[in-house]
Amino acid sequence: MEIKVNFLDNLRLEAKFDDFTVVADQPIRYKGDGSAPGPFDYFLASSALCAAYFVKLYCDTRNIPTENIRLSQNNIVDPENRYNQIFKIQVELPADICAKDRQGILRSIDRCTVKKVVQTGPEFVIEEVENLDADAQALLMPNLASDAGTYISGKDLPLEQTIANMSAILAGLGMKIEIASWRNIVPNVWSLHIRDAHSPMCFTNGKGATKEGALASALGEFIERLNCNFFYNDQFWGEEIANAAFVHYPNERWFQPGPKDELPPEILDEYCLHIYNRDGELRGSHLYDTNSGNIERGICSLPYVRQSDGADVYFPSNLIENLFLSNGMSAGNTLAEAQVQCLSEIFERAVKREILEGEMALPDVPQDVLAKYPGILAGIQALEEQGFPVLVKDASLGGEFPVMCVTLMNPRTGGVFASFGAHPSLEVAVERSLTELLQGRSFEGLNDLPQPTFEGHAVTEPNNFVEHFIDSSGVVSWRFFSAKSDYEFVEWDFSGQGENSNAEEAATLFGILENMGKEAYMAVYEHLGAPACRILVPDYSEIYPLDDLIWDNTNKALFFREDILNLHSLNNAELKALVKRLEDSELDDYTDITTLIGIEFDDNTAWGQLTILELKLLIYLALKNVEEAKERVEMFLQYNDNTVERGLFYQAVNVVLEMQLDEDLELADYEVNFRRMFGNERMDAAIGSVDGNVRFYGLTPTSMKLEGLDRHLRLIDSYKKLHMMRANPKHFG
């Protein structure tokens, strides 16, 4: 994690990381102002807090209350060497906790991350640099020999060279990539989380049988998502980009809807129109670009090559953004390598959906077949030893598709996790299923798995597949576990041979789609320096329902974005129009404003927690519409999951509104005790909000210029690095 430090007045310092700011000072006796803890005090507190976190984690997974558990830490300093210290952590436990859990709680503290890092002894490297962002990839992995040559199946270059090449690409963009976490809880299963230090919203997860394989996976995913703009999906890219010569790519084209909002004839083809406009309900206005919001330019459309005949077909950026998520995108050392990865993932998700929604039972992989892959078996056995039964199943549907499945059961909670993986090689497909299963997870994380069900609607509900797509945490049918499988096991193999194996495999996978009667469309991006592609298979590789284009399109943001960002400068008539549009839209009141308008607010602010319900409430307060405000504040308090501070503010607002609505009540009779309950500052804000002197309490003013929205501006800065490169004909000719 990158922590940037600013020098403030006197000896005060400010450390910034993610969306947080920490201020440190020195005691007055050391010439400081004593306004904040010192750096070493934060260090001491970090180990005590980390220990308490692991106690809380242990207790929560076993439903042990923590209200009466007390924990303290003291540091005992050696009088002859102040750097030699003993950290004594003491825990006071209630008498009703059994001996087993007492021991478990003490052992949980031993897992404290701060403690383990201190015990291992971190190495400090202190150096001067010309630019803090210049040595952009030095944080990835120490002691990685770039001249080594570790080949794995599916990669056309050694892992070390792959990592070096992709790291150089990101460094060339000026992106400082850091590793936020590693996981390796069983043998031969590695995963990690990497992110852009400047814009942590840009992150990927990698997985593999080795740490090098996992890092190459994460870097490849990072580059594929840069190429396809996935990090910036659904977000507003600012007025500068919206009015630039191009918004997404230099080869985009903009088409105007017809006079009656008909679809422009230049977009899609007959095959796609039959799928996406089957009932004739899709209109041109449904396809306006969410990222720019520039309706006047028309419909932003991107060229994709139809694989059956090589023709260019223009897909609206809006359609891709709304339906496909990250499905069907990949980067590789070669285009063929990227295509194989792309198509494998498309089959993985589509077959997974068919199996889960069809409540199919799959055949087990025979033990003698698994025995051919000892590395995979070692990981499975380690999970079994931890008390998690593991099932390895053939998901190829009779040898038709290159897909496998590893399913984990948690007898402690009754939860299950069905992880799917795909690749032309059966071994790699199983490996990917296993590494996907544990990607970013601890053993405690396996306690959150959903329980199976015989309720078919819970499995087939569209959002369940989205959950499976995001992290495989959706619901699985009990019928999946039947010993009577719907298919016989097939020891399939779609892999190619020799130097052109990836090219052969890509041709094979495209052939499967062709035999199914599916059209595939591909865009290739090589401007960053590594081949990447995105493949769309209409009516097969979508993640969200096709109806979302009409009924839940992300460009609904365009009806609200400008007014919400300009909220503080709207007059009463404009506020009435905004709240009416919100009411008429029938949007879920608990939708957050971040999602609605595509702005990354800081989570730790009132904007970051703001929902449609609370926004309506604040508007009604500003309009002095007491009845509507009272109704919304009661709803807020009943279902509030906002911060404690925000909840107390609205409790205060609620009692002031009660005074307004009840003729027999006078605020003056209660105000003294209200102030004792809620405090003067909160009561001033509540009274001011009701009488109109305080508008939109807690929401800092901003506008379409996005001033003060640092988190979102960092995201736009990240995109501008790509945009500038694409604007150069040398890179995107």
C-alpha cells in the first residue's frame, strides 16, 4: 500500500492512503502541539487493534458475543536498549466461554498480521528518487529473476518474461501498481490482489498454481481491463473527455437515432437486432453513452469484426457496458493466447449458467484421473484436512465443452461453493477451478458460503447468476449433488500441439461456437503493447438480462447526474422537478447515488452513503415539505444502514418535524433536553434543516466540474493516461 506523507505546520504530519487521512503530531515536551498521536503511538495501536480484529473474527464465526471481552496491550521497554521491547497482550474473557474457545481466542491473536510482520522482521529500503511515481513496478515482487524461463500451459512466453513485459507496459502508462495482499492457504494455490496506487478503484485479482503464475494472471487481467475500459465502466468521465475528439477509442463512430427515436441503421447487424430488439421495444435513446453523457453526439459505437465473414459491425458502447461486464476480455503474450483465454472464460460462464439454472447433476472425476495431477491433489487434500469436503466434477456436458468444476462443502455452516474453470486442457481447467475457489479467501471466508436449496426460483433468479459471475458466491441447487448424474464422465482434451498450440485451440473453440449456430464478434487492441481482445457472443456471453437495455439501463444516470451534482445551486422549481423525476422513476429507494449517477464518492462521506431515499428526504426538507419529509425520515430510520452519526442526525430531524406537525407541541418546551440528547451541533443542523436555513446537511457542494470529489478525479486521471496514449497515432493508428 502506498502511503503519501505531507508536511503540515510545526511537527504535524499528514499520511494519505486509499480514502483515509491520518494526522500525527509530537507531544508538547518534544516541541509538538500534542494535537494527535505520534507515529510510534499509531504503530503500537496497530498491533493491539489487529489482535482485537482476529478475536472479533473468531467470535463472530462462532456466535460468541464480544461485549464483555476486554483486550489490552502494554509494551515493556528494555532499560538498556529502548528498541528491544516486549508487547504483552492480555485478554479478559467472560466465565461462560468454554475452555476450547478460550484457547481458540488466544490462538487467533497469534495470527495477527502486524505481529507476524514484526516477528519476521521487515526490510527497510531508503532511497532518493527523482519522481515518486517513476519506479512504478518496483513493488510487485522482489527477487524475480527476469532471465529465468518458467513455462506453463497456455502461455506463449515464460512467466518471468510475461511479468516483465506487462510490468513495463503499466510503468510506461505511469501507473504505479502495488500488491495489496497475497493468499496461499493450501499447497499449489496462490492468489493476490493488485491495484493502482493512485487510483485504488482500478484493481484486479490473480490466481495460479505458483506465485509467479498468479502475478502474471493479475497483470494480464489488469491490462485486459485497461484495454477494454472496464475499470471505468458505468462512470462519468468528465466534461473534458465527453467533448474530446473521441471518448472511448479513436475508431469509434457516433450515429444519430431516427426521427422517432428509431435505432440508427448503421449499428448492429440482422443477427444482433433479432436478439436485442426482438420485440421492437429498443429505442435509440436507450443506447446513449453513459460515460460521456453527451446525447448531442448521438450513440457512441465501437467496431467489432464478425468472425464468420470478417465484416465490421458497430456495437453501441452502452450495450456492451450494460450486458457483458468483464466477460469475454483477455490479454496475452500473443493474440492467440488471449483468444484462448477469452473463449475459455465465455464457455466457463455459459456452461456454468446452463448447469446451475438447469439444476443438473454432474459426474465425478474418477480418482485414477485425478491421480495424474499430484499438484492439484495436494491442494484438495489440504482442504479436506481442514474439514472441507471437496468434489471434482466434469462440467463438459458429455465432452462438448472444455469446462470443469470443483465444489467445496462447509459442514460447519452448511454452505457450498461451486467453482468452475475452463481451458482446452482438462488439467488446466481443474487447476483454474481450484484456484478460483480460493482466490482471495481465507479459511474464515469459507464460512460465508450460501446454503444449497431445493427452491428452483432462487437458483434461476437472474441476480443469482450475477453473484456466481462476480465471485461464485451464488446459490446452488441441492439437485447438483445427486449421485445420479445427467452425463457420463468424459476425459476430454481440446488442447493443441507444438508451437502453434494456442492458435489451434482458438480455432477449435471458435468452431464450437460455429457448430452451435452462434456468431462471434471480436475487437483487438494492441496499442498498449500487449495483444488484447474482447469477444462478444450475442445471446450467449451476456451476464445481465437482455431486458436491462430497456428497463435497467445505466444511462438512466443521464436523467439525474447533472442536477444531483449541482444540487446546492438548484432553485425550488428545479428541486421539485428533480424529486418528481426520482419519484416517477420507480427506482429502488435504497439504490445508492454512486451507482445511480456513476460518480465514485468517498465512502467515508455523506455523499458516499447517500441513497435515493435520503436524497428525496433532503430535497423535501429544502422545499419545507414537512409531511413528505416526515414520511421519508421514518423510512430512513426504520431501514437505516448508514453511519451512526447520520442516524442520530435524522433522529433529531424526526423529533423537530414532529414538533412542526403537532399543533399541541412546542419545540421550545423540549429543546433543552433535545440538545442534551443530541448535542448542540446536531440539533442546530436538525432545526436548520427543517426551517430551511441549512440545506443538504453533510453534502459538500460540487458540480459537473467534480470539484472536491478526489476519489472520482483520481479515476478520471487514470483513464486520461489511456486516452492520451490512444490519441497518439503512433499507438492507435
